[in-house]
Amino acid sequence: MKDLISIIIPIYNAERYIDKCINSVIKQTYQNLEIILINDGSTDSSGEIADTYKKIDNRIIVKHIDNSGVSVARNIGISIASGKYISFVDSDDYIEEKMIEELYNSIVNYNSDIAICNIFFEDENALSVKEFHYYTPLLNRKEFLENIFYVESIQGYTWNKLYLSKLIKEKNTKFDKKASVLEDDLFNTEIICSNKNLTISYIDKQLYHYVSNSSSVSNTDFNLKKLSYFYVRNKEIYMLENEQFDVNYLKIDYCAAFIRARILMKKNKIEKTEQFYKFSEYFKKYKKEIKLYNLSTKMRIKYLIVKFFPFAYKIKILMEGK
């Protein structure tokens, strides 16, 4: 029998999407699955729908928890998971029927620790909204990090990947519940930094369908929760500097995002918090440390704006009307 694979699906108020999501997992050509549904305190019928599926498929485990956020829900899923491999699917997304089989075969064929597939980014009408491609079938740790932070092809999502579970469990790697954004990026960075000998395989097939919907956290207007971006970036910069990884780009990105956040907070009359002032100190530190080397034209422009013309962000924001 093939190895058991655990698929973790956190659910929160997803009654519009959950049937399509769960059915896409149930119908996988790779059948030796443990499907873990974590109902994160949904106030709609999502929990009841999950329980219904549990009755018709004995591979399904349902856990109901008080609303705690996607990171806590995924961590509970990891603690339950008994598979040799772990994958994640978001409840408003869905997957191609051969996704798990292809990821598993990639790990077996390349003797890799993590397998990644391409993503179909779409809106709620299943229309493509953007597209990325990467063509090298094998990556090492450094190449994987470069593609998360610089190339923007593979990216730092967790849900288009299949992980050898011991990478996560033996190091007790968890999703950080303080992270409201970029929690996937941080999770992958921690895995890479805590496992020194890794091989990552990649399939350039769009097997995961990421559905952009208006209610997701990433699509909401600026609010204080989005300040967790700076918390995540600080942790990543610290970890990556210890790995002698070039973080110059991340420092530029941090500074640009902080200038934008500062302008938006003032525009929306959001009171500055103690946390904001802490992030401000890092902004001043990173701004001094940024070096103008080995940067793309786009990043050179961002560097110059951050360093000398920060008012340009205010003009851009006013023009965007946000």
C-alpha cells in the first residue's frame, strides 16, 4: 500500500465553497488519504457540512474548535495528522484530481522532501487572474528561498506543496498565531532554516486552484491586523541573516511597506500603537542598512523612493483612492 498522506483543511464560514473543496479532495486519484477538517468556529453551516462528509467517507476526521484563526486550526490539524506526508488545502479553494498523486510521485522519483506544483490563480468565476511559471524540477534550500522572496514564481504558500511530515513534526514547526498575513511564508522559512539538508521538487502544472474572493483577509482594506506583516518580516530577516542569506531585498520591501502603512494609518485616522512604534524602530534600522547592490531595476526604483522620495507613496495612494 502507498504511504498515508494527511490533508489538512481549515474551515471558517465557507459554506459557499466547501462542497467543491472537499469533493475535489475526496475524488483524488491518490486514495490513501487522511482528510482532516478543522472547523474554526464557523457561524454558518460549514461545521454541519463537514460532519455530513464525515458520515459518507471514513477517511475524514472532523474537529470543531472555537474561532482561533487559520494558524491555530492548521496547527491542530498537524497534531492530529498521522500520515507520512502532509498537505494543506484552503476551504475556498479546490484541487485537480491528480494533484496529490503527482506531488507524491515527484517526491518518490526525485527522492525529495517537499514537492511543489504550479497554481491556477482565479476569481470566483474561475477566470485566470495571474500566472507564474518555473521550469527547474529540482531546487536546493537556497534556490527555494530565492524563489519565495525574489523570483516570485514558486512563492511561499503552503497549499500547493506536499511535505514529508517529519520535517514539520520533528522540529515542532508550527504556524505562528501572531501572523495575520504571510503566515505561509514564515512557516516555509522556518522549515527551510531548521532542516539543513533538503531537496525540493517542482512540477510546472497548475494543479491547485486558488480562488480569490472579496472576503479574504488579503483583500480587505488596511487595518491594524495587517501590521503583522512587519512582525513576520522581522522574524524572517532574523532567521535568514543567521543562514547568511541575502536579506537586502526584504529590508527594502519592509521599509516601503512601512511607509505605505504609515500613510494609510494617517489617512484612515487609525491610532498608532505601541507595536507600530516598535516596527518604526526596525524601519529606521533597516533603512540605514540597505545597500544598493545586486538589485533589479524595479528594486532600485523602490530603494530610491524609500531612501529619498517617500512622498511618492502618498501620491500613489491618493491616486489609488484607498
